[in-house]
Amino acid sequence: MEYAFEAEGLVKRYGKTTALAGVDLAARPGTVLGVLGPNGAGKTTAVRILATLLRPDAGRAAVGGLDVVADAARVRGLIGLTGQYASVDEDLTGLQNLVLIGQLLNLRGTQAKARAAELLRDFELTEAGGRQVKTYSGGMRRRLDLAASLVGRPDVIYLDEPTTGLDPAKRDDIWNVVRALVADGATVLLTTQYLEEADALADEISVIDHGRVIAHGTPASLKRIVGGQTVLVRPADPARLAEAAAVLAEVSGHQPESTGRGVVTVPVDGDAAFTEVVRRLDQRRIAVTELALRLPSLDEVFFTLTGKHTEVAA
Ligand SMILES: Nc1ncnc2c1ncn2[C@@H]1O[C@H](COP(=O)(O)OP(=O)(O)OP(=O)(O)O)[C@@H](O)[C@H]1O
Ligand SMILES: [Mg+2]
């Protein structure tokens, strides 16, 4: 079996809306496929088809070589899904939720409890395990959602925007969980709106827009097309913007761009340039309120690939 999961020509319509207009996706066993796209691109629809929760109008999809429509029950035995909208019961405790899922998966009572305790420990929720989920913070909630999808030790895991809305530290926790799952041999489909996240985790990335794959490749090949890292500086004193721009020009050898809102940016080749920018800004006593090394935003990626900005979802 070459692919842990694969989809070919998926089409899904809702009335006049074409959510998927012929999407191909695939991942080899033990790899992460990042599906990058803006609101309404069709990410959740594709995940739901691969998870047997929705039938495609055309095209086919298989997990572990099993068709998601004809063999739906067996496919469900192979997959774990962390939905974009949480699936745990708010009125139950974290522990009760995980035990319940174990029982639904036909684990015996003691096994279900042992598996729940193990997952609570792995996700640093042991202490919170006895509390109702409605008292959890957003980050705790996401970790529990993720734990819930892993009760049955699935080979293939779908994570639908697992970090949207999380702060950077909580996001890093989820990233580490994903890395550990893959190190254990799992195959992951991860949807995201952040190139940075796809870059950090994915072996291959499919960029989707309006139900179509508009680009596919490794993170490196995609960054060659859409541009690599950018240094961004916002001087505390807007009058020193030109001086900050001069520093960026010296270090990068490129002409910096100013968006006209007190910020100046320039593309750089590696992390070393960032350190150099910090050093020179400090030498010249240019105080900053924002200083970042970042990848292009999804909007910038889309603009490069399509010549259009992403639309704000209705
Ligand atoms: N049950 C539904 N009924 C009608 N239209 C739907 C339904 N589900 C999705 N759609 C439409 O299909 C398109 C794709 O939606 P989908 O939820 O797959 O996008 P997404 O990429 O997951 O977006 P987001 O980033 O906002 O989660 C959108 O235009 C959406 O409005
Ligand atoms: Mg979605």
C-alpha cells in the first residue's frame, strides 16, 4: 500500500455551493499532509469525507486501501478525528469523556479507564481530569479533543485546524503532540490556515482554494514559489522608520518594503540575518515595539499563487 490515505477527484456540492470541485489528496504512511486553505476552501468537507462522515458526490477516497463509502465501518477502525468543532461532552469530566469513548470502541471497563488515564497523563490533564469540561481553558479543551481522537490508537489521524485561536505556547504543545504521533508511526492529515504551521509539521502541503488544489509540494518547494522568511520591524518612534529600513537593506541586500503603517519588512535567506538585524538595531539605539521573523501569511501565499487576496468568509 503506497498511501495511508488517498482521495481522487472528490466533488461535493451543497445546493448551489460547490465545496469540493475535484480534489486529490494523499499521504504516505508515517507522514504529515498539510492542507492549507482559507475559510470556506473545503478543508473540513474533505476531512469529513475521508472520515466517512460525508459521502462525496463524485470521486473516491480510501484509507489503508479501504474505500470510505463501501468499507466505512472498517475505515472507522483505522482513523481518529479531531474536529474543528469540539466533540467532547461539556457536562462530563475529561476522564469520563475518554472512558466513554473507550467503551464505545469496545474496550472493557478497566482497559477504558487505563487508556483514559494514560492519555490524560500524556496531555498533562491528569489534574483536570476530574473536572467538567466546561471549566477547561481553550488549550486544555484542544488537548482533550486530541486525546479523545487517540483512544483507539488510530493509524491515521485527521486534525482539522487543531491550533486555530491558540496562543503560541499552547500551539507548540499541539505541534509536539503531532510530532510524537508521527514518530510513533501514525499518518496525519492536518488542516490549517497558517503556512508556518504547515511548514513546521508537514512533509507535503496541498494548498486548496474554492474546492480545488491550487498548489502541491514539499514545504521547501512551496516556499520557493511563495517566498521564504521575512523580517518585520516596527520602530517605537515612527520617525525612525527610514533608519530601520536602512538596517534591513544593509543586512539583507534587498530593498525593504514599508506598508505605510509604521512597519518595514524585507525578505531574508536565513535565521542568521535576524540576529544581525537585532544587533544593528541595538547598536543604533533604534527601539522597536515589534520585531519578527515570519513566513508569508496565508493571504500572501494566495496572492502569489492566484493574484487574488483571500476572501473573508461570509
Ligand atoms: N452543511 C453544509 N451546507 C451548506 N454549505 C456547506 C455545508 N458545509 C460546508 N458548506 C460550504 O462549503 C464550502 C466549504 O466549506 P468547508 O467547511 O469545507 O470549508 P473549510 O475550508 O473547512 O473552512 P474553515 O476554514 O472556515 O473551516 C463553504 O462555502 C461552506 O459554506
Ligand atoms: Mg473547516
